[in-house]
Amino acid sequence: MELHLDNHRSLDQHRKDLKRKLEELIGLKKDTESIMRSELQPRKKLKAEVQIWLENVERVNVEVHALDGRIVSWRLVVDNPQWIGQVLSTTSLSGEAVKACIEDIWNCLMDDEVPKIGVWGMGGVGKTSIMKVINNQLLKETGKFDIVIWITVSKEMNVAKLQKDIASKIGVEFSGDEDETTRAGRLFETLSQKSRFVMILDDLWEKVSLERIGIPEPSNGTKLVLTTRSADVCRQMGCRMIKVKPLTEEEAWKLFLEKAGCDILNIPAVEPIARSVAKHLCRIQNFKTVSSVVHYIRKIGKLKNEVLFNFGSQKGFVEEMDSMRAGFDRGRAIMNRLISNCLLEVFADEEHARSVKMHDLLRDMALRTAKSRFLVKAGMMLEKAPDVKEWSMNLEKVSLIWNQWLYIPLEMSPPKCPRLTTLLLSHCNIASIPEGFLKHMHGLRIIDLSGNPIKNLPISLSKCPGLTTLLLCGCRIESIPESFFDDTNELKILDLSSNPIKSLPHSLSNLKNLTSLLLAYCEHLGNVPSLSNLGFLKKLDLRGTKIKEIPNGVLSRLCCLQDLIVGETLINGKEVGGLKKLQGTLEGRFYDWHNLNMYLEACRGREEPRQYIIYVGDVNFHTFSENEGKEIVARGCNIYNYQIVLPREIEGLVIGYCNVDCSEEYPLFSRFILFSLSSFSSLKSLYINDCGNMKKLFSPNCVPPNLQMLSVGSCKQLEEIITSVVETEERGMVITEFHLPQLRQLRLAFLPELKSICSAGGVLVCDSLVVFEIVYCPKLKRMGLNLPKLDNVPPSASASANFYLSVRIRPKEWWESVEWDGPQPKSLFDPYPVHSGFVGSQSVLPVLYRFCAHPVLRVNWTGQAIEASPVVNEETGPLEANGNLFSGKCILIQISFKKASKTSCSTSQDSEVQFVTDEDVQVETNSQK
């Protein structure tokens, strides 16, 4: 009996052990199958050994159950590797209508009888915000769905991009060479193997073919949800429609106070205005901050009879004005009005430029309103021009810009668009335009082909008698047929900038209505036909061409010129001065100082151009000042005893390679006077380089008071920056302070005879200085400088502190002998560290490289470089930096390295290098050690 009981207990134990091991085996099988489902891709199959193992597990399971005499079912709970989804950031939503909408959407998702849901409503009402809440809630409620795929479609829908976005969400990888159909098939196979998924297509603007994309029709628990502004899209997609209704006025008022703060009601008379704003905002869910509320306050000021415009008067939206500047100001005023009324949006605000775009709702409305007249497919990655059937007889404007691989088939029938006035095809990589393409577009007024590699223009382009604007900037045009402009008498704007064109047809001279001729950076262009007949020309741009001189008598006939931009091309000063409407931009070269004086005399009593760069003397100028306003750049011009007259509002003066042919004791700057005989209060930057026979720069009474940049280099006889009128025996008894409160950069380099910045008894006070450089001025023994106080800045000062001073003083041995009489201790100005907001935080040693002036210089280095920058480059202009590579023409580069580091420096083979360094830095170059 006991033996029987022991056997029974042993059997029970064995059964339990067997059951436990079977459970483990079944669990492992389920885990394997679960992983298999997630990893098994279309056209992949299981390894044979895996298949055999699964079959053995099943056989063992059957045998155990048969042995036990009953069927036992086990389930294990594990993480589902098929779970897909991403939690999205959300904002708080207000209003009872929103809550009801969320509930309706949720109920439809839980209802197996509703496969497609369309959420629609006006722009900004909160559709996307609502679906983000739904998305996050679905990820929490895992019982119904374990895959939630969010795809943003947007207005410019592209099937290829849409397929790639879906593939990245579900783990499908494309090789890159599949066509649209193959991609759709792979997505379809993968999605068909998955169950219980929700596909959310946000911001859908038109019906899409699910089959074309590769999305299976929703069934058996799968769902498709889309958001759109169009109820028609919902109907066309077969969706259960749910409309997102706007806030009520009371709800909008409550939200307004929540965002702006109830304190706003304490401001007298503001509540009526605030309620008016809230009334306008009752259709908007997505204003979040006080600034956005203020943004919408601006919307209260309504546009009256203003119309949308393009800044070019040729578009016909802004009336043509006598002054191009006045027209520009008028256009900018309208643009600012549109921005403040939320009809244009600023999407990039840089230091010198602002970019705007039209609100997508407004743009869509405009395009829909003009659907039969406008064909707009900009930036849609088109590879072929739209079919001829899309070019209707009523078309007036076509824009296909930024379709980077667009081509126009040779076999395409010429579109018949007699009313077409504007054709925009810029930046489409179009290599050629079929001759017949423009055959039936005789009404064209504006054509933009800029940025395309077009070499030859179709003759049919010259047969558009009403053409007013032809934009061909950045193409590859080498020549234009002689008779091309014979029939384009209405042409007003011609832009051929940045083309390898060598000559222009003589028919250009017949364009009597031309107002803008833009030929900048046509580097091979050596001459142009006679411009004398272009009496209405307002803008002429010849920068960067090979044109050496505009013949005498030509400019005097261009009496309407407002912008004359010819770079280093020689122009006649008297003729330029006679251009009474030249108030925009002037850039050109006068032969000498006398020619400059003739220009100033000729324009006496008139306003100066708004912006100018006037070159005087030799060619091959390389300006490198930071001034972009009013500047004179002189090179190779002797400075004689007579005084040189400069424009009264000059902001920048550059003098290089000039010999001072006058008394050595007379300060150089005293040779210059302003046309108005006033002080140089507008002068901001002064560069002096390689001027011979000059001992003094400023006399005490002619130091420009508002100077911001002073750079003096390679003047071999210069002894004093500011000379003193105090007699020698009186020096030391009188202290004269010269205040330059706005001076930010002071650079003195390679001045072998410089003895003082200010004569004895003089002190230069520079409270705003941020860059201070003295390099190789061996006879300078006394500074005479009051600089910003570094001793109040702790070493741990933040880089964001309102303080910065970069100090470079070379060489070390010279610095130790200099007499320092400033208020700061001399020890603060260690010649090696770069003092800044992180004073003393970085231990660096400098290496200075001096190069002879070759046409091209390239410097590269290895090692632990802290900083690299050109120290002086007065000789030829700024360097272009690209990583560790400087290219350009210069005379000095400074590279700072960590102490005790090894480095190497290589230069172009035609460069000579001399360098000075500390013994702790080991430097090798390609030419010497």
C-alpha cells in the first residue's frame, strides 16, 4: 500500500515536473512565434531548423496531453514586440465642443463597424491637437490596438515621401531603387500581416489612393483616421465625418484671459478691445502665449483696399513709381501690413534678411479661387512638366519652381495658353526648352528661368512681343543670337547675371524701355553694346565682369539711373555726378582723387546715394571692412600736399599702397576733409595699409569721434598714431585724453618705427574695445591706452556675460619691455592667452604665420587647435575659412594650440612661411621647421 502511495506521489511529481517543463517549452514556443511574426518580412521564410523545432514542440505537446488524458491550456503574458507608436506632445484644449469631438472620435475607434474616420474643420481650429490627444490615449489603451501610425501629409503631398514615412514607422527598409508600385506592394504585404492597427493621416488636402500608397483597406479591426479642412475629402475617402467646431465667444473669452492674464482688465478701456480680439479668436484653438495674443491683436487693424502684390512693379500689383527706392519702400510697407494682419508669416529672420510666406490657408483659398487661371506645382518633386491637358486656354500664371529634376519632353505638344502672362520655371534643372514650347504663349510678360543649366535660348522666346521681364540668372548661357532682342521692345528687366556669356548681341541697344540691366558676375564678358539709347535705364549692374571702362559720354545719357553698380569698372566722376536720380546704390572706380573730387563737385547740393563703395586708383581691390554703407577704398593713389575731399556722410575709408607725397611731419588724416567741411562724425571704420613716407596718422583735432574700427599695418615709417601739439618741454605736465567711446577694434601690425599710440602726455580712452591687437611693433615703448577693466571680471565669468575682450600682443620679449601706464595692471594682458568672458580658462599658445602675397594661399594644420583666425590681411582681403582650411591671400594667420602639443602646418607649394612660436609648441611645415 505504501509502495502504491509512493508510486502515486512519484507519478504526481513527475506529472507536475512534466507539466512545468511543457509549460516552459510552450512558453518558449510562443515567444519564438511572437518574435517570428515581428521579424518575418515579405519574401522571407523560416530557417529549416526553426521549422523542425516548432513541429517537434507541437508533437511533444500532443503526446503529453494524450498521456495526461486531458487538454490543458496555458497562456503567458509577455511584452508584444509588434507594439508600434510614438507619444506626441500636446497642448491643453478648451471648450465643450472639443470634448464632444474627442468622445465621438473615440467611440468610432471602438466601433468595429466604422473603418474610416474623417476629422474636418477650418485651419487652426484644433484638428491636429485633438488627434494628438487621441494618439496618446490609444497608446495607453493597449487592449484594442497595439499599432498606432502617425503620418503628417501636408499640402504638397508626395506619394514617394508618404511611402517612405510609413515604411520608417513599420520597420520596412527600401533599397532606394524601387519604383512606386514596388514600394506600395511591400507596404501592403507588411501591413496586411499586422492586425489591430490605426493609421492616422494628418493634414490631408485631397483624396489619396490607399492602393497607390500601399495601405490596405481598413477591415477586421484596423482603422484609418484622417484630418482635413475639406468635407469633400472625407466624403471621397468614404469616412464617417466628424466636424471640429470652433469655440463659442464665451469660451474664447475665457481662453483669452487664461493666456493673457486677468490683469489685462485693469488697464483702462482695454476690455472692449480685448473682447473684440477674443471674438476674432473664437475660431482659433492654437494660440498659446501672451505674445501670440498680442500677435492677433494686430489683426484688428483691417486691410482696406490693399491687394496682394509682388514687390516688382512688373507684376502689376504695385504702381510703378518714379523712384525705385520709393517703390521698394511702398512694397515693404504693404508687406509689413500683410504680416501684421496675419496674411503673411515670417518664418526666418536673419540679421540682414527676412523671409516671409503666405499662410497656407490663404494661399489655398487664393489658388482655389483662381483655379482655372493659375497652375501652381512648386516644390513638388515633379520629374516631368504637367501634361498638356493641364495647360488650359484660360491659364494666366504658371509656377513650377524648385522641381529640381524637371524636364520638358521634346514630344510634348505645345501648350495653347494665349492668356498666359507669367511663367516661372526657376531652379528646376532644366537643360533645354523645346523650340515649340512657347509657340502659343504670345501673351507672356514675365519669364523666370533662373538657376537652370540652359545653354541656348529658344528663338520662340524672342517672339513674345509683350515680354517685360526676362530672368536668366545662374544659367549656362554662352551666347545669344544677334537678332534675339529685335522684337522684344517692351522688355524692362533683363537679368543675365552669373552666366559664362562672352558678348551680347547688338540688338540689346534697341531695348529703349529697359529699366534694369543685370550682368553681374558674367566673368567672361569683356564688353557690351552701346548703352546710350537706354534712356529709361534705372539700374545697371556690371560687377565681376571684364569690362574695364564705361566710355565717356555714355553715363551722361542714362539720366534715369538710380543704381549704378559696376564694381572695378572705370567711370567718369563728372558724368556720375551729373546723374541727378542716382540715390540708390553706387559702386564703381574713379581713376584718381581728382576724379572723385569732380564727382563730388558735380553732385553738390544733392542727397548722397543711400549706399556706395567708390574705388579710387588701381584695380584688384579686396575690401574687408565690416562696413556695408558708404565707403571709399583707395589703392595706389599718391597723397599730395593739397587736401582731398571726401563725401560728407562717409562711413568707411580704406587706404592701401599709397605714397604720402607731402611733409613727413604732417599727419596723414589731416590731408582729408569732408565736402561739407564738418567733422568726420559718421566715419566708423578706417583701414590704413602699406602707406609709405607717413610718420603720423592723426593730429589731435582730427580724430574721428565715432570710430569703431581702426586697423593700421605695414606702414614702415609710421611713428605716431595720434601726435601731440604740446611742446617737448611741456610733455609730462599735461595729460590729454582722446576719447573714442565706440571703438571696438584696434589693430596695429608690422609697424617697425611706431614709437607711441599717443605722444607723451596723451592717453587714448577706449571703453568699448573688444579686439586689441599689437603685432610686431618693436619700437613701441609706451602704450598710452585706457582699456575696459578686466580686473573686475572673474575667471569663471559666463560666456554670456555682457563682456568680451580679445587681446593679442606679440612678441613676448618686446611686451616685457613696454611701458604700461593704463589703469589696469600690465600682468592682465598676458600676450599668449585669449582674454574673453572666460579669462584664464583656457591655456593656449600662439603660432603666427606670415606669408608672402601669392594669388592663392591654402593653410591646413593638425593638432589640438583652440582658435585660428587671420590677424592682419590688409594686403589683399579676408580669408575664407572651411574647417581647418583657410584659402585666400593674406600676410598673417594666427593659430592657437594647447600647450605642449605637437602640430603640423602645410601650405600651398608657392607660399613662403615664417613663423614665431613658443618652445612648448613643436611645429612642422612643408617648407621648414
